[in-house]
Amino acid sequence: MAKQTVKTKAKKSVSATADLQQVLSPDQRREKGKALREHIPRENHAGWKTPKSRKDTIEMLIESNRQRVQDLVPIRFGRMMQSPFAFYRGGAAIMAADLAGTPNSGITVQACGDAHLMNFGGFATPERQVIFDVNDLDETLPAPWEWDLKRLAASIVIAARHLELRESEAARAVTETVRAYRERMANYSGMRALDVWYDRITVEQVLAEAPNNEVRTQIKKRLKKAQVNSSAETLFPTLADYDGIRPRIRDNPPLIFHPTVEQAPEQKTQYGGVINLYRDSLPEHVKVLFNRFQFCDAALKVVGVGSVGTRCWVALFMASDDDPLFLQVKEARTSVLEPFAGKSRHKNHGERIVVGQRLMQAASDLFLGWTVDDSGRHFYFRQLRDMKISPVIEGWDLDLLKAHGKLCSWALARAHARSGDASLIAGYLGSSTVFDEAVCEFAVEYADQNQRDYRAFIKAVREGRLEAIIESV
């Protein structure tokens, strides 16, 4: 009996060793990635032609508004009317459907789902350091890595046209953006797994990428302003005041307002069930901190372009009279990628977003969590304005656009390397410019598609098919 036991253990040991021997080295995985070109050549990513079966743009926009707060939809359309670039920012669902029909290598990562250049920027880590990273992951879902890169690339061309740069300059900017992604992915493919996970883009690295001293000075000023605007001393008097004894968020309709009982029946119980479910989603050590704060007030807040019409809230909690915590509570709807990449494995879309953020970002907000309201809508929580710095592209020249595009590529490559196989992707991309030039051609031609969609959108508004409200400045 004793001998039989020894033999069994020896078998298990050999089996474990065999499993270890089957693990491929980075070079072997790069070769596997290179082999994928036989099925999907890199040249196949070039160009864009409108499919005959493509859905009507306006119908897609109308469909994307289902379940939104209908009174706010005209504000969303008003913001999208500002330019083809603003329209592109609000059209993630349109491009998701288009990308689903484009070639991909078959390598899946945790994708952003809406990786245009305005969804990258600075924010504070829990250690109070500011980093540059992807900062909007409402659409995140496992999907082909090419979809994120192509959305970023097209946004570079559309932004270049918005800035009235020459077409040759737009092509240069997008080619350098894609090349930066390819080169960063090659670097990550040779790094240890933990080194990839710990990598982050610091303020110092952002300053090093800036094209000149004037831009570096501007970045430092914006950082200082973001730090001031995120402080309790600035944030509380900007957003709230005392209504008698209790602090209350200040109304500023239609952008910030307190909902009716019909709009938010859970306010009858002071949102107790919603907050308790959120608390349960927090890690134990964060829960201890959050329990120091008491809920005081919540109001609906209109944010962004693509998010307008979804139920986004600002919630005020207080630990003491001069110790506020403002949390942003955003509705989490089905990802625009889901019809094409498959359903999320998370039943709550708030959890889907939180998990995606923690996978893709080098560091995530301390108060990330999720919940569900009395009507079954999903939400996720994060801090409001936590040193968040978003790009303001007005007035940018070619050098600034290229610098920002390279930073976005860096952040995107690192995010994809965390959840995917950097060696496989690097092997597929290779060291030549074949893929760069192919995606550049796609981005230019897709920017033309966006222009056609934008004209159709403007026509639909003028004909009364869609209602839009232009906000006063």
C-alpha cells in the first residue's frame, strides 16, 4: 500500500513538470503571433468601405438612447452637433458595429470599448500621485485589441481635421500613434509579468514627452489647478451649501438637479439600499474608511457627451462638518461591444466596469464599487474630480497632437499587455511599418465615414427627426 502511494505521488510530480515544460517562452509566443499573419495579413487592416448592410446612422443613434432620461437626450444631441469630433465622441455604438466587421488577429484583451483620445488623461492614485492613463471605461469588455487601437487612430485623424491641420499632418500623427503602440507592445513583450503590472506613466514621464518647455509649463499649471479644484476647501463651496442644518448639493438645472420621487423612488429611503449594496462591494479596508462618512444628499448631473441622458449622480457624504466626500455615481448600461464581443460574465454592469478599470488602469480609484437601484438599474461609484485632468485640444498644433497620441498609445499598450498576451500581439505586429500604414489608411477613410454620418445627423436635426438643445455658454 505504501509503495502504491509513492508511485501516485511520483506520477503527479512528472505531470506537473510536463505542464511547466509546455509553457511557451516569450520568443515562442511571438512566433505564434507572427504565424497569425497567415490567416489575417497585416495589410488586411487597411482601408474602410461602407458595408451595404450597414444600419442607418440615425436609427443607431435613436437605439442608443433607449433607457436614457429622455428629457436629457436633446442636450446630448446638442453637444454632438458641435463638430464631427464631438459627434465621434458620442458615437461609440456606431463604431462598435463597424469595427465588428473589420479584420482582427483573434487575440482578445480587456478592451476599453471607447478609446478615443479624449478618454485618456491624468488622475490621482490612492497614493496621491498623478498618473496618465485611460480614464473612461464605461464600455470595457473582453474584445479584440485592434478595436481599441483603430478607434484611437480614427480619433487622431478627426481631431487633426478639427484643428485644421493638413491631411499629410493628420496621416503623420496617426502613423506615429500606431507605431508608438507597436513599439511599446514590443517592449512589454520582453518584460517580466510583474514589471508590466507595476508600470505606470508618471507626471515626470508625461513632461518628458512634451514637445517644448511652454507645454511643460502649461501641464504643471493644469496639475496645480486640478489639485486645488479637487480639494475639499474648493469642491464643497462649488457644489454644495448648508440648507438649514443639513448640507445639500446646489441645483444648477438642467445640468445638476434633484430628481422627483417618480424619477428616483429610492430617495424615499435616503437611497439606503443602494448605498448598502455599494458598501458591500468595497474591499474590507476601504469599507472601514467609507463607514466614517454619512450620506447627506444626491443630485442628478449631466456629464460628458456619450454619457448624457444616462443616470449620473453626484452624492455627498460627510465625516464631519468640514470633512466631505463627493462620489460620482454613473449608470452602467450594456457595453456597446456586447452585441459583437459577447455578453459580460458579470451580472451587474457596474461590476463589469469596476473589474475592467482595475485590469486596465495602472492604479484605480480607492472608492470604486457598484450597486443596483430599486428599478434594477446598475451603477458604479468613484470619486468626483479626483485630480482629474482631461485634454483640451483647442489650439493644439501637430507636435502636441503627436505627443498626446503617443501617450495614449503607451497607456493603451500597457493596459492590453496587463490582460492579454503582449508577446502574441508583438509577434503579430512585427518590427516593420506594415501595420502602422494599414491602420493609418483605415483611420483616414473612417474619418470620412464619420464626416458622412455627422452630415446625416445634422440633416436629421434640421428636419425635426431628432431634437437638439444647444446649451448657452
